[in-house]
Amino acid sequence: MVRRIWAEGRGSPGQTAWLVRRDPGAGDLAWAPGDTTAHLPRADCIVALWGVTPGAGRDLSANTALALAAMELARQVGATRVLHCSSAAVYPGGAGPGRETDDPAPWSPYGQAKAAMERALADWSGRNPDGPEWCAMRMANVAGADGLFAALEQGRQMQIDRFADGQGPRRSYLAPEDFAQALTALLDLPPGGLPRLLNLTGPRPVAMEAIARAAGRSPVMRPAPSDALALMALSDERAARLIGPLTDSAHPEQLVRQWRSWGAVPA
């Protein structure tokens, strides 16, 4: 989605080289950790959008290896800045809004893996004080890249939890255009101005039921299981001061519109 948005000239940071592990398209550079970097151009920044997400048999600890590989790649191509994908999952579930000054308290193995990745990056910088500066972006749910939007895309019957207060789950979200523009803004910050930890999120969480209804669906509400999370919220205070508020990310209609513009559209 970011690639398509930048290709349309919406806040693109300028000349961009896309590294892909396999099946490169026109203009792509095929590369993977362990490969030579002799064929790669010099670069100012690395935006590391890779990672291992939850799933059966997946090695979540590889998130740390990938983050450190991005730091080493940056050194080899001359980049002075690296942006990493962390997650809202480093915060405790059910509490909110999570702030960057809070101690990580992940409730899931995925969150634990991302918190370990952040610690490894800090350790790497301690050993390499002249290395590139970096930011671990603690990202909210990206519209078009989470379970709710996958269900919308597949067109199957949707079931959404209802909690004791009569409400469904609420989550902090990140609209694709907001994400792409935030990346560019972080790349444009002056040297030394990049925070190591930054929430990327809308100003307030969004009801998942409202997103489904904005997409024209009528979800079936069911009693929430005991381990379900009613709220996963991030504070946007630091990001709003640094790069401006990501306002579209707080509106279900905008989340759906941007998903339909830049992601898959259900049949």
C-alpha cells in the first residue's frame, strides 16, 4: 500500500529503491540478509517494513534478526537513519492509551518478540555508537493489513465480540495514507531529531463494529470470550508534536476509503 501511495506522488520521500527477497519487478533490487551489497546503491535511509507476524510455526524471534540486519545494511550502503516496524502489542492489553515512556508489558508472544527487538536495537547502538540513528515505530493496526480488514476482503460473515458494557472492541488504527506520510515526515527530520520510540496511530481508537458498518457490512455481535481485549489504544501525543496528527486514522469511513483505494477491494 505504501508503495502504491508513493508511486502516485502522495508525499513520496523522493528517489526510492525497493529491495525484495524474491520475484523482483521492474526497478526492484533483489536482496536478502547474507547477500552481497555490492549491487546496491548508496542510500540516505532504510525503511525496514519487513517482519514476522503471528502464525503457526513462525519464528517470531526472527524480528530481532531482521532489525539488526537492517542496521548492518544501513552501514554498508551509507544510510544514517533506519525506521523499524514495531507494534502496539508491546503495551499491555486492555490498558490505554500506551505511551512511549511506559515500560513495555506485552501480553502476547508477538508483543514479546517486538519488545525484544527494541531492546536488541538499543544494545546494538550501545556497541556501535557511530552507527545510524533509528526509530522503532510502534504501529497501530494498519487498515488493510489486519484481521478485520481481511474478513472484509473475504466477504465472509463477520462476528464481533460484545463486552459487558454493550460495546464491541476498540482499536487504535493507522490509515495507509497517514502511514506513508508519516514515514516521509520521519525521513525528513533533521539529524538527531528522530526518537527511538514512536507510536504511529490516530488521535483516538476506533470501534471495529463502526469500521465494518462503514464498509457496508452488518456484523453479528457475540458475547466476548474471557480473554478478549475490549481496548488497545495508543497515545499520539509524541507523534502529533513531531510530525502532526494522523487524523484520518481515527475515522472509520476514511479507513475504509483508503483500504479500498490502496489495498484489496472485496468482490
